[in-house]
Amino acid sequence: MKRSWSKGRVKWDLFISYASEDRTPFVDALANGLMSQGYKVWYDEIALAPGNSLRRSIDEGLARSGAGIVVLSPSFFEKNWPQMELAALTGQEVTDGKLIVPIWHNIDRDAVAAYSPLISDKIAISSARGIPHAIEKIKQALNARSDQDASVAIQQFFEERADVRSLTYRSLMNFSQIAAYFKAFDLKIQEEVKTDPNQDDDDFDDAAFEQRMQAWGGNARKRFGIPPDTYISVEGPLTGEEIRDFERRLKKWSNGTLGQFGSAALFYDLDFWLDADYLYILYSIPNFSVSPSEREHLERAIVTIGARKCREKAIPWKTLLARVVASTRPVKPAAEAWLQSR
């Protein structure tokens, strides 16, 4: 299985194959519901611009989507075009392991089996149970595939970093870049305050200040070697104790001895408490360069990597996050909101 987050290969999380008779209201509502959940969806009503080649656009959608949703219905099996898409998806399932999620729309298993015995054996979603149910089942299927692929993804991750010391070096170096940026940002704000003593550091909202800080930020990223699409939100400089604490935990994480709870807590502190680009610090993969589903896959792998040398019974990702939030240092309502956003 190829890495789902390889930049440039996967452009959409999901490709929806359907017959035009089923577009309204079901497929429209399904596509819009999935997009509202943060998924990138190839859906011809949205993906096709005037003048685009239909065949070329569909070929790209099929090739560059992480998974396929197939809305099976009587109309679907009466048309050649949807069946050609299904054949292409099935071929990708065999060669690349692409996930196919069937939805039965106004059709039952016997009718599907009459058209395609192979796809009738797949566990399918019934449209009769409504859009929210279908979206939840699609998310479960994607999460299950993500968990299934985790060991392969992690193996590939370490093949790129054959020496564990390289992983330690990378995560510590990336963290030091972010910490240095935080400190430099604070010094820049102090400089701005000295320039205009009548304006405090919480009251910078004029356009000239924004332009100066934007220019400073771009130069600072280059100076500290931080990629332009790395997420940075600065609340203030880190203390020496905080830096040493993060460095200690990053070393244990990269060596696989931090444990499940410790790894989840490290992720929480980087993302929520520090408000930093945790994917860049841990993986050297900027947060803005991946899709929501790819980000979720990488988040789950944080625990597997950080606990790979520990003899622990596996704990579900959501359970770990809930335990971290229950023991958190920030105020609980904000931590609960963070948990709901994951």
C-alpha cells in the first residue's frame, strides 16, 4: 500500500461514483455532508468546471482519490458510465489496495448480486437510514483502513530514517526551530513596543504593523529553516524548563519508550497547549500539506511510534485523548472543545 499522504499523489479523500438520476437529493446531500466534515470530495457537480474534459477530469479523480464511494442503484446498473467507474475502482482496489465503500440506494443485496456478485459480498451502507448514518459509516470505514495501514505506514516512515538517531535528531531540530521562532517573535514585539511606547503589545492592529510582522515572519522562517506551509501561532517564548521537558519527551518518543499515554499527551501539548505544528515537529511534514483524513492517520501513528518498545495493551485513540484531557493543565472547557475537534 502506497503512503496515502505522499504529496502530489492524493488530491481528494473520496471519489463519488453514481448515476445522475440519484444526484438529487441523495448524492448532493451526501457530498455536501462529507465536505462539511472536512473531507476533500471529487464530485462532478463541483470538480468539473465549464470547458473541462469530462473523461480527463474523471480519470484524474479516479487516479488521485484515496477511496471510492459507489452509490449502487437500479439507475447505476442501467448506465455504462457509472459501471466503467466501478470497474476502474475495482481495478485500483486489486492493484493499489484502494478502499471501496458501496452504498445501496433503492436496491437490495439480491439485485446487486444479479449485476455484480463480487461487489454484493462487500459490507454496504443503506441509504434508507439517512445521510448522517451514511456519513458516520463512511468515516468508520476510513478510520478502519487507517488503522489497518498504520503498521505499513510506520514501516515506510522508519525505512526513510533507518537510523533511529536520525528521527531523534529531526524531531529535536524541528522543535528547536519552532522554539527559536517563538523567542525571536517575542523580541520583535518588544522592539515594536519600544518604537511606540504608547502602544502596548496587545493593541497592534494597524495595517502597517501587520505588514511589518508579515515581512518579519517570512524572513524569520527562512532564517530558522522552517517551511512556509508550517503552522505557527505564537503566544510567547518558552521557558528553559519547558524546552527541556519537551526535549526529554521527544527523545523518549523517537526511541519508542514514551508509552501510549505519554505519546498522546505529547501530541496534546504540542497541538493545544503550545499551539504549534505538531506534524512538522514530529514528522517533518507541515500540517497544511495534508488532508484531514491524512492528518488523522498521522495523529494515530504518533502513539504507535512512541510506544513501539513498550509492552502495553493497545488503547483506542479517542480513549487516550479523553484521558489526557481529563488530566490536563488548561481549563477543562477549552480542553473538552479541543477533544471534540479531533
